[in-house]
Amino acid sequence: MQAIGSGWTAVAGTQYKVSLDIKASVSGGKVRLVNQNSQYQQFDVTPTTSWASYSWTLTAVESSPILRLNFPAAGVYTIDNIKINEITAGPLPLAQAATNIDTAMSRFIRMTMTRYAGKVKAWDVVNEPMSDGTGVLRNNSGATTGDAFYWSQYLGRDYALKAFNYAKAADPSALLFINDYNIESDTRKLDSLIAYINELKTKGAKIDGIGTQMHISIATPKAGIDNMFVKLAATGLKIRVSELDNRMNPNNQAGFTASAQNLSEQSDMYQYVVESFKRNVPASQRYDITVWGVADNDSWIVTVLHREDFPLLFNSSYGKKAAYVGFLKALKAP
């Protein structure tokens, strides 16, 4: 008896791993895996009466084989989780990987920016390049797990130079920004970012502006905000606040509810950010301020970080909060 599967696409000369789970009703049974079209390949499995995983490594000899399961010994066989996976040769040499990654970056930037040329006026070309606390360029620090990918691991410090050059070539008229977070509270990171920008510009990168995310709270030191805007403005580049929100519960107090004082402090902080921006950044360098969300319950702090907080200008019913009033007052001020 046999069970005949559908054909699968193979590349002759390539190795594949066939894996499956089997449980037999009796000991001493046998399941024969057959890979066949015009040519015949087989592999015998002697399953046990408990679930177990089995695998067969084969080298394909034709392009359209069919996987069959033959049962030369009597018994009941329960089979699940049949898979056929190509066996790769392992990681590419670093030089080859770097070439492929550089090509992928170039293609992505070129295709995206060309598609939206004339529609998107400004791009965040390089996002969050600096490490927290140390100010060094982000890399994987030897990590081999997780899903984080770091361009600098393969392309070195000039990965950002490449990105800005590709962006300039794709749309010479667009404004090109570099963006990072916590630079209002991490002086080392702020100074390292500015130094890296100067390094890139010396090498010929077209960098038009700097974005500061500003995920702040009512407890963020105002002196740090002023210091950041002063130093960013001194670069002569356009400055934008790119992801502004303002937490009322930075210590993650359980069961937190916003008091009248919390709401007032939040309003004062939103107002202060705008006032500091306008006071410390010349008008010709002010690009924009983006608040990172609309209503409190839609904030990433609530939906992604799962914090109990109310960081935005509108409450969960889209009603204007005191923060809205403070923010608008600062925007309207001369």
C-alpha cells in the first residue's frame, strides 16, 4: 500500500531534508519514503509506538519528483507534519554578505524614493543609529539570537553614508533626515549623534536635518531639553521633533489614574517643549513637530508597551485635554 503526494519543485544536485512525525500501532513496522518521477530514491523508517520525528537527507536527481509513502509492513501508521526543506550551505562569507546587503539597501531606497518622488518631500533616511548610554554606533554586540538586524555589522560605519548617497541619487530634491531618541536625556548619545553627522557630512553625505523623537514624561529634566535643542541648532541643519509624546506615569504605577495635577504637569511639559524649540532653534531651521498619536488609548505606549498611561493631547474619547491647550498656546505664541 502507498500514499502518493503531489509533485514538488526540486533543483537537481541540491540537498533537501524530508522530515515527518510518525506513530505506529505495533512495534516492528516500517514506513518507506520514496522520492520518484523517472528516477527512484528511497529511505526506510522503523517507527515506534510513540510519536517520534524522522528525517531523510537526499540529493535531488530531477526537477519534479513526487514524495510517496509506502507501507511494506502491516500496521496502522499515523503520520503528521511532513516537510521538505532545502539544506543551505550556511552563512555567506562576510564579504559576499556585505555585497548582497549593500545591493539590497540600494535597491530598496532607489525603488521606494523613485516611486514617491515629488510626493514625499522629506525622508528619515537613517533611524536610531546610536546605542543608549555609550553613544557608539549600533551593532549586534556579538548577539546571535533575536530578530534585530544592524547594517553596520556588514557595511561598517559608512552604512549611513551609503544610505544618504543612495537617497540623494534617487530624489535629489527631497530633504534627508537622520533621527534618534532619548537625546534630550542622554548627553553622550546626543554628542555622539552630532559627531557622527559631522563625520558623514565630511565624507560627502547630503544630510538636511535631524529628528529628535522625544518620548518624554512630565519628569524629564527641562535643562536637558534646552541643551539638546541648542546643540542640534548649532549644526545649522533643519531640526524636527519627530515622535513627541509625554507620559504621566513614567514609573509604571499599577492602577494609575490621571489627577488634575498630572494633567496640568503634562500640559506644562508639552508647552515647554514647543517653547524651547522656538527659543533655541532659529526659525529658518525649524522643520516641524509631530505628536506621536492622537488619542491616549491609541498610543504605542499603551498598545505596544502595555503601560497604564495617558501620553497624548486627546483622551480616549477624542476630547481635548489640558495638554492640547498648553501645546496650542505655545504654537500660537510669537
